[in-house]
Amino acid sequence: MKLLSLLIETLIILGVTIKNIEAERHNKKQKQRNVTIQISVNEIKQFLSHILERRKLVKVMNKRENLLEKKKSQHKLRIKGIQNKDLPKRSQNYLKKQAKKNITDEGDQLFKLGIKILQQSKSQKQKEAYTLFAKAADNGNLKAMEKMADALLFGNFVMQNITAAIQLYESLAKEGSYKAQNVSFLKNLILNSYILK
């Protein structure tokens, strides 16, 4: 029996020591895991801090580059400003031309409408045509001005006024109207022929 009790005691001791050894191994593995986790966390922290530093440096460099680009663009604008001092004048001239174009387009439409009315050739409608010509002439339409000058010269649907017709023809000649230039030429010929007699 002593032998049996001795064997049981050794088995119990062996079982306890094996359990202790397994527990120690498990503790070592846990410590190693904790150490590796701590190391990896430290590495991650270092990596993140490195990334943050790089981002800060990139931001600083971008700010510097942006400042340089702004200075360059301001310099270019100053240079362009010197070269394009008359830019506001050009834009004003463009706007004036557009306004004139719109007015002359309206004048052209009024003139065409007046011509259509004249082609219908009813006396009541012809008066309306000449009022349209007057509006078109106010809008700067040369052909309408010529029609109005003709009407003033011959007294068609307006009161005859030769001096006003001559003045209108002269201003039209300055504007580049060929008909008005011909009339001015004829007027000068007639005046010169009276003077020579």
C-alpha cells in the first residue's frame, strides 16, 4: 500500500507540475502576445506620428507654393494691367457697339416693315410706313434716313422742307451713304453752275 500511495502522490505531483508548467507556458505566451501588441502599437504610433509630420510638412510646402503662385499671378495681373490699361475702354466700346447693333437691328426691322407697307401702296398705309421710317431713322438706319430725306425733299407724306432735307443728306454723306453723296455732289454741281452763270 505504501507503494500505491507513493505512486498516487507522484502522479498528483506530476499532474500539478504539468499544470504549473502549462500555466507558465500560457502566461509566457500571453506576455509575448502583450509585448508584440505593445510593440505593434508603438510602431503604429511612430508610423502615425511620422505620417502626421509629413502631412504638416506637405501643408507648409503647399502654403509656400500657393503664396508663390499668388505672387506670380498678381505679378502677371500687374503686367497684364499695364498692357491692358485700355481694357475698360475696350469693354465700354464693345458695349456701345452692341447697343448700337441692337438699335440698328431694331431700325432695320422697322425699315423692312416700312418697305412692306409701301409696297402695299395704300395712302393711309404709306403714312404709317413713313412714321416707321422716322422711327428707324431715329435708331440709326441709313436707308430709313435716306427715305426720310427724300420725303422731306419732295414733300411725300410730310411737310416739304428742302433745307432740312439738304442737312440730312449732308449728314448721311458723312455717314457713308452713297445716295446722299450723289445728292450732295449734284447739289454742288447745281450751285456751281448758278455761280458760274
